Amino acid sequence: MNKIHVIIAQTIETTTGLSTQVVRTYITGMMPQVGHKIRERSFGIGIDHVIEEVVIDYDADECCAYLQTITLDGAELEDLRGYVNEYVQDGWEWPRPL
């Protein structure tokens, strides 16, 4: 079975117009598809997020799976940073910190 790098991308936004993205990379033999559900400890116990878009780069043996956007109601910059830092503590990367 061939292995591929799967990059899970999670966009987090606020209702005040701020947004950022965190990513996590897995090496797996499973190709994600639109509609699949991802369960990750960062989401909370028993909470799944749905894959909305998949982009495959066959030359790089890489696949990006984009999850539904999380919207934080009424959050400000520090609230967003705090929320994202919880992902980072669970092993996610924050490529472009705010």
C-alpha cells in the first residue's frame, strides 16, 4: 500500500472578520474524500468535522483536506489566538500566526 502525506487544514474565523488556519499532517494509505468526517482530540470528545474540499498533488504525493470553517461568535484577536493555541498544544501547526 502506498503512503501519502495528508494535510488537514482547519480555518478558524470570528464574526468580527478575523481568520487564520491551522494544519496537521499525517502519513497514511487512506485518501480522504469530500463528506468524510475527521475525529481529532482537538475538536473535543465525540466531535467530528466534515471534509468540504480535497486537493491532490500527485507529483508531491500529497493531499490537502479542508475542513468546514469554525466560526467563533463575538471573539476578538486574543480569543482567536487562545483558541488556536489549544490546537497547537495538541500538535497542530500554525503557519501564519496572528
